[in-house]
Amino acid sequence: MTIGEVAEIAGVNPSAIRHWEQEGLIVSKRSGENGYRLFSLAELRKIIVISSLRKTIYYMDHMKQLLNELETQDFAKVERSFQLASHKLNSRLTLQFQGIAQLMKYVDLYSEISLL
């Protein structure tokens, strides 16, 4: 699959895929005819995982370790990694909601003071 096809399937920009390739997270082969990047199904899977985890607070080093675990099919470690990412994301969201609630209290307080 070409970079454009993979990007469309995974729902990411081709530039992101190029970046992940530079970071060593994925590998492409080059077409002999035109030099285009070609990605295997295994690399597409990695791209989908990276795309999902980049939205959490997953760091590049952890991402490399997780992708290695996917390749070696150590699914118990993969599941733990996903659970950890989910927990971190939930914690972050909780803090954001608490911040929003506090901000709304300040807005209400400001509104009351303005009416006086």
C-alpha cells in the first residue's frame, strides 16, 4: 500500500507517517518503479496503533516498546500498555473536568459580583 492509501485507511496525514518513519516506529520499502513508500499490512497495523496512542500521553520510547511487543505477539504486555494508556488518559480527563468545574465557579462568582 502507498503512503496515501495507508494514511486514508488510518485517518492520519502522510506527513505524520513520514515523521513516525523518521522516528523509527515504522518501516517502509521503496517501489522499484517510482520510489514511492510501500507499507505492509503489519506496518498499517502499527500506524493505526500509533495514531490511537498519540492521542493519549504515550511517549515515543514507550511507543517503540509497545510496537516491539506487537511484533513479538506479547499480547499480555500489549494489553497492559493499553490499560496504562487508558488510565493515564482518564486521569488527565478527570483533572480537566475538575479545572472546568472550578472555572465555572469563578465565572458564577464574577457574575454575582458584577450584578452588585
